[in-house]
Amino acid sequence: MSSMPQILHEKLAATPSGRLPFVQVMDLALYHPEHGYYGAGPRKIGRSGDFFTSVSVGPLFGKLLALRAVEEWRAMGEPEDFAIIEQGAHDGQLAEDVLNALADHPMIRYLIVEPNPRYRAAQVRRLGDQAEWVDSLDALQKGPAYAFFICNELPDAFPVHLVRWNGAQWEELYVEAADAGKIRLVPGECSSAKLAAEIANLPLDLTPGHTLEINLAMLEWLRSLAKAAFRGSIFIADYGLDEEEFYADARADGTIRRYHQHQMDGRVLENLGECDLTTHVNFTRLISEAAELGLPQREYDLQGRVLGRMAAPWLRSLEGAPPDAATMRQFQSLTHPALMGRSFRCLVLGKPSAG
């Protein structure tokens, strides 16, 4: 049986140049259907997995999104053809939390965008007939007419190009075979016109060796989302930075990291397929692309502030009867600056009909 190192070395050997852009290696390591970190099916998250997410903290995150969905539905005039759409639903836990919070609400239609049959199978096992599924964003051309679209930690998992400033120009980083069966990063020319167009907007006054990630897949994803026929809003929660933060000397090695059993490091060419590879989202670039696509920014802030505002009506409704201790611990984990409140950010975009 092949292993990820064997598959990668075979691909390198079959390439005339003997090298592959890092983006292709990252895609293989994460999404190979048998040996990719995500390709084989949902990974464990939380204490027994490799990392925590807002969903693994507990059901409060889903409850707050459910409250926001109701708010959005009402703001649209309570249309009948309305759905909550989720992409990147993992094992369906967030969907279950949202649906539980909406159990007594007339507005319950949950639609999941999921191309991976193994993930879909896990979601069906958890949700049964409480949700509907489509294979791609293109399928949303058939409806619903109105929607609240959500994704939690999706763009950070898209494969990225790596580029490095050499003091005179930006170069793309490739992966090639090294001694003793290892692999290494080497600089080369830009591999595509689309990447070159993104590189043209990067600064030229950084310290030589400064490395950045270019997430072309994120931009393509947003373009596909903009074409969907629904009208409503898009809620994106992820960890990321504003553009100027990427250029700081403190991040000269880039933001791409390897995660395994709650340990993080920058050795992103080791144990491929066995570890998560992830990068911070460039929210400045995401927002600018959204504006060009006619998706106006409605809200953008640290997760702690956004969720705090979303929770305010619920907290006021308790009228002196505070939530149980477990719920308050979840709220603190999601919103406290020392925990998830500062490292994660939330972006809400308006979504006019694609017409």
C-alpha cells in the first residue's frame, strides 16, 4: 500500500522539473482521498484531537449562530424560501447545535455544501433527515431564494502558494526531493498568471527572506459563493490577520503551521498526511475581493466582540437568571481575548441576489 511520502516522491519524479509548487503538495497532504489529513474523513477535534475549534467548545457557538439566523430571517421579512447554508460542516456537530437551538422555530431548513462522501456520511449519521445536502456551491443556483450562509474555519484550510522576498523580487516556493528521502523548499519562478497578479500587489520593502502565503483558492471560493442565487448574508469565522500584520517582521516566516495533538510548529514538510496544515486568513484581501464582487462588508471584528454583540439580546432575556456554569465557561472560551476571542475574527458580508 502506498504512503503519503511514497506518493509525493513518485509525483516529484514524474515532473520534468523534479519539483512541485507548494500549493500542490499542501493539497495532496490535506485532501488525498486515502492518505490526506482530511481526505479520509472527519478528524477528531477537541481534547482528543489535534486542535480546538469554536464548535468543540460546546453548543453555545451554534446557539448564537441560530439566534443570528433568526435575526437575519426577520430582517428579510420572514420569507418562506429561506435556509441556513453551511460549508465546511465537518462531522455535522455545528449543524446539530444550530438545529437544536431552533427546534421550536418555524424557520428550519438546513442545507450543507459537502463534496466529500465520507464527510457527508458522517453528517447524515448525526443529522438524519434534519438537513439537505448539495455537492458544490454551483448547486445553490437552484435555490433557496434567501439564506444565512455560515462557515467556521474554512478558508484557513485551503491550500496556499508560498512566496518569498529575496530582496529584489518575489519568488514562489517549490518542493523538491532532497537527500535521505526527505524534501525541501526551493525558490522558483511564479507558476501562474493569477499568482503573478496577486504578487504584483505585495510590498517591496520587506526584509529579504520574508515569506507570505497567497490563498488563491479562497478568492475562487468567494467568487463561486457570490454567484449563488440566494439573497441574504454570509458569516465567516476564522483565525486571521489584517494585511499589514502579515508584513510585520515578527511574521517573516509566514503563518503556515503544522498541528498535531495540540502541538504547533513550522515544520510543514514533515509527517505530511498525518498533521493538519493551516494558515491565517488575510482578511484585508478577503474583504477587498468581496467588495469587488458586490458583497458589502456589514461587520468585521474580533470574534469576542462579534459574539458578545450577538449574545447581548439572549443575555438580557435571562432577566437575572444567569446561565449555568458550563454555558458561561463556553461563553468565556469563545469571547475572552486570552482564549478564542482575539485570535479568531468574524466577517459578515451582505449577499444581494446574483441576479
